[in-house]
Amino acid sequence: MDYKNAGVDIEAGYQSVELMKEHVKKTMRPEVLGGLGGFSGAFSMEAVKNMEKPTLLSGTDGVGTKLKIAFLMDKHDTIGIDCVAMCVNDVACAGGEPLFFLDYIACGKNYPEKIALIVKGVAEGCAQAGAALIGGETAEHPGLMPEEEYDLAGFTVGVVDEKDLITGGEIREGDILIGIASSGVHSNGFSLVRKVFPMTRESLDTYYEELGTTLGDALLMPTKIYVKALKSVKDAGVRIKGCSHITGGGFYENIPRMLPDGILARVEKDSYQVPAIFKLLQKTGGIEDKMMYNTYNMGLGMVLAVEPSDVDRTMEAIRAAGEIPYQVGRCEAWKGAPEGGKGVELC
């Protein structure tokens, strides 16, 4: 009896590391010390020593049951982008620059080529975010997970000068809400998606005219990474007063997280075009409007609050970064709000 017969293939682990090295190499930054394969990742803080009060930010998340779509389609090269996006977008919406990223892959059986494809996506996400992929772990779990399945999670560390933190505390009545377009469902609400559509290869391979692609490809569209767009706004001299990453919980849970007490964010639903995938999902599943906006991003992956005088510069900066902005509403004083009250209203 040996470890391989027990279900853990050490040689496959070594092969996975060799296959992923070329992808990891593309994410390197000058601050990275050492190479892949050490017991820890080293990252120099020399570049941030000129900040007045350098402040570390961290984010961790996974991809959730979107992975089930990847399993059914046997497509694993983009799911890593989702993992990175879910972490770095949280850091970015606090005003931070993601510095480095680590991933964790748990699998029933280590198929080196599949693991390398997953890491290829992680590396692509890191490249989009400007973060270095400095380490990770692939754990083989025979008997705990089915051989063909895996779970993927990640962790990022970023930095911001304390004076540049985006806290939402400065938001006032009259501030304008600007949304940045999403790429689709992103990585939230897939448990509901999987109840609405049959989870078969035939269903996922079905082409929909309104989507311009198959259902599976539309659902697997990688989550947008907004790091460069938010940096572009900052570089344009705009002070972002509040920023919300629209993830699980949709508009109703996430937008209030950036608001100070006594402020109501009023979002105009007809101020932008809701992507076709959400319309198809809602129609097929017979889902009420409120549930859609309480579960999905509905086409807006980030919502910013800025001064009215900064709207044009903000929109231009987002476009310059290759993203699509919309003016979607405004902040109002919430008259008669309960103590500690803050919220969002869709109209």
C-alpha cells in the first residue's frame, strides 16, 4: 500500500506545479521575492513606504456553484478569473490596489492539465488586476469529493494610503450614483440559476438569439474586474465618496453597505439596459422583480457615489479604462428613516 493507492498522487501534484509555472510567471511584479514553490510567498513593501499611512486591505472569496456549470461544460480556463474578481473587486471598492493573490484548489483527483487550466484563469485575473500570483495550494481529497469535481477559493492583499480609503462616510444628499456595466451574472445566484435551467449539457449548449451565444457560455462569462476602472477614476482627480461591489444580495443588500445613516440611494431601473441573460432568467423562472434585484447585479457590477460636479470626469475615466458607465440615480436624505437607517429604493 502507498499514498497513490490511497488516492493521493504526489507525482501529479509535481506535474501540476510545472504546468502552471508559465501562467504564474506572467503575473509577476518587481516586489515579488523568490519564485513559485517555496513554503510562503514573499512580497517587498518597499514601494509603499512613501505613503503617509499605508493601510493593508484583504479580501477572500470563492466562485460558488458557478463551478457546476464549468463541470458540466468541461470548461475550466476562465473560472479562475471569477475567483480573482470576487476578491480584488472588494479591495478596489475600498480604494485599494491589489498587490498579490493566493489560490486554493481542493479536488477529488488531481488531473494536472485541468489544474493548470484553472490556474491559467487565476493568472489571467491577476494580470487584469495588476496583482502578482505569489502562491497557492492544490489539495487532493479522495473520498471527500467526487473525482471530477473541485472547489476554488482565493485571497488577496492590497494597500491604500489611509487618507484615500473609500468609506462612504462622506456621501451626502445630492451625490450622484454611477454604475459600471457587468459582464453578466458574475459569480452570484447560481443556486437559483441551476433551479431555473435544466443542468444538462444539451441545455447549456442551446443557442439563444437574444444572448448571441449558448446558455452555458453566457453563464460562464467571467466576472468583470474593476481595478483599472476605479484607478482611472482616481487618477482623473475624482474623489469617490462611496463604492459598492454588487455581489450576492444584489442591489438591496450591497448598495446600503456604502451609505452613511440617514441616506437613501434612489436607483432608476430604466437608466441603463438590463442584459439579456437576466431577462431570460427572470422570464424562464417566473421570478419577481424584487427577487432579481435582491439576488443579481442586473447589469451593474459596481456602483459609485460622486459629487455632481465630478460626474463627467468619472464617466470619461471609466470609458478610458474600457468599461461602460451609466448615471443611474442619486442619494437623498431619508426623511423619517429609522435610527441607523440607510437603504436603497428602485424606481
